[in-house]
Amino acid sequence: MRNHSGSVLLIASLAMGATGAGAQNRIDGQRPYAPELSAYGDMAVGVRTLDLVNEDQLDVLGVDPGADKPETMPTYDRELTVEVWYPAADGAEGDTTIRTYLRDGQTEIDLAGRAMRDADPAEGTYPLVLISHGWPGNRYLMSHLGENLASKGYVVASIDHNESTYRTFQVSDNYFATFGSTLVNRPRDQLFVLDRIATMSDEDGSFLNGLVDASTTGLIGYSMGGYGALVTAGGGVSEDAVKLPFGAAHDMLAVHQAGSETHEALPDPRIQTIVAFGPWGRNWNMWDAEGLSGVDVPALFIAGSMDEVSGYENGVRQIWKETTGVDRALLTFENAGHNAGAPMPVPAEALEPGVSGSDHYLDPVWDTTRMNNISQHFITAWLDWQLKGEADKESYLDLVPAANDGVWAANEDGSFKPEHTYWKGFDEGWGRGLRLEWMEAGE
């Protein structure tokens, strides 16, 4: 068994050092008995903000659903803010505080992690990971994962999806107009950011020059971000999705319909795998089995068995079953809801009287930091295997399906007996309540 004194001392020091609300909002927590691969890597982490503009995009909010379909659809320049975590040079320095907003879109808060603002990048070239938040959300909602992966040798770009953030998702009198924008724009945003980072990786003067290998990219999405990841990876939506009464008006979502020329042209070979937390839509027939069979890269799904937003049996689990074109895994947090594994720990300000939205971060059963650690562990194994080609990491995913069924059988010296089947990387009993199931392409 591993020695956990370091983790305990870290947590204790963080708790004793917290002198205000901002200092308490740590995104880098590691619970005692966290699984092995959740630990931060050996690299320092930097973080920078990019302000990007995707020109001449379909203006979903500019279309009146109650009027006749215009002959020419309106367009606009779509602004996207992107947070980039990256391996930093040894000895780099910088501010480790993040200023952002709560779920209410009004309360400003500070988050504290390990990433240093504007730190010099490390030498070397690293795979790219894109992160796409839910509706609503923002680029910091999975910041715990962004900087954790960067410490292990990834460049991680987390997107603020305009008209889908805490500050922008109700910009129209029609509340659901921004939802229609989300349906249409998620895949386009994801691929635009991929293109821009690929360009910057070759630009003299860019901090990304030579730092990132955009030809080796993973895409991580939560909820509506997971919806976008599936569409981007080849999962064309159904006719029901195009006609959704609270979706995009005048069949604008048909650009992502299965079998359409526009959707057939969408998947990008640079995206080599996806990770989808609680992807939304199957419980609303956004896809059918034929559409989901178009997903063309290996996929890891993460869900709570009590997901009240995306559904489980008729939602995430059904998606997992129907992505038959690829090998795929499903990690389930038993009795967890929609917040399983993805959102950062609840900020202290969200728990204050009169402030709404604490349930955006919390789960009724599971501790959020523990769920974050479990996600960090499995996503590290998955991406190291899929993007870096580290074949030994597959062993962290080759498990008996239910951790509760695993047998702990250790010798006195800590080595394992032949009958040992407990989940690799977990201490005895600490995989309780988790399942990891596999289906191969064609199943």
C-alpha cells in the first residue's frame, strides 16, 4: 500500500493556510487514498488566456423563431475566450489565483490552484486536450482537470462558449434561444479552437510555438460539452433533434444531422479520442443508434447512475451502447447525479445565505474532490494510452467491471498474490461504488 502522509500533510497545510474565501477555493485538492494517477505530475504549470474571434458565424440568436425563415441567415463574429494550461519551465513564477464568477453569473470569486499566470513554457512538444463546459458553465468549471493534465505533459485549452456561459446564456428574451445556439455552435467552437491553436503552434512569437502537437488531440466535454464532443466525433443528430421545439429555429441544427454533407465533413482526424461526462441528449432523442454509430474515435464515458439531467439508462448508458463503431468504456459513479466527476469543488461563496447555485457543484452522495480525483486518475490513464501511446496505462483500465467484486490479496511485503483482482491504482476498499465497463467496436 502507498504512504499517504504526503496527501494528508498537503490537505492539512491548505486548510491551515486558508485565511479568506478565495484561499479556501482550492481546485487542486487530493483526498487521502485518492487513486494513484490522480496525483499531479512532475511538471510546473502555466496558464494564459486567449481572446479569439470566429468570424462570419451563423447568428442563432439573430433569427426570430416566430417569423418566416429569412432568405439569408444572419451572421456575426463569434467571440470565444479560451484558458490554456501548459507545462511550464522549471523555476517559473506567477500568480496562482483565478478570478471568475459563480453559477449565478453575478458573484465574483477567486479560485486557487497551482498554475502560474503567464509563466514561461517548458521545452518540448505536447499533445493537445480541448475542454468544453456545460450549459451554462464556463472555462474554469473543470479547471481542476486542466491544470492536473498540464502537469503531466499536456497543453489544455478550455473554452468559454459564448451564449452558453454563466454571464451570456440569457442574453435573449427567449430563454431557450441560447440553448439553440449551444446545439449549433458547440462542435464549431471546438474545431475552431483546435484550428487556432494549431496555427499558433507554428507562429513566431506565440507562447504555443513548438509547444503543442495539435495533430494529437483529445476532446473532453461535460453535459452539453459532451453533446458537442459526440457530434464533433461523428455522431450526427437525428431528425427529432432538428425539430426540437426549444432548439435552434428554422432547422438550423440540420447542419449536424446524420447523413448531411455538412456533418459528414465535420469530424477532424486530429481528434483521436473523446471523453464525455454525462453527455446530454439521448434522453431527448437527439441521436438514434444509426447516428451514434458514426462516432469514429475511442470514447470514455463518465456518468452518475442517478443522472437527473442527461439520464442514465435512457441517456448516457444508452449512448455508450450505441456508439458501436469504436471501442469505448463507461465509468459509473453509483448513486451520483449529473455532477459526477466534472465540476470543481463548490466555492465557499456559493454556500453563503442568499447566493444561489451551490447544487451546480455538489452531489447528494459523493464528495466532489474525491470524484475529481477519480476522474483525474482515469482520464490520465485514458489519454496517456490513447494520445501518448503509453501501453502500460491500459492496465489501469483493464479491471473487473465492479470494483466491489475485486479481490484484495496482498503479501506482507506489499506485493500482490495471483488471486488479486482489485482495481489497479486504488487502495483496498477505495474503489467502492464504482463500475468500469467496456464494449468493443461492433458490439
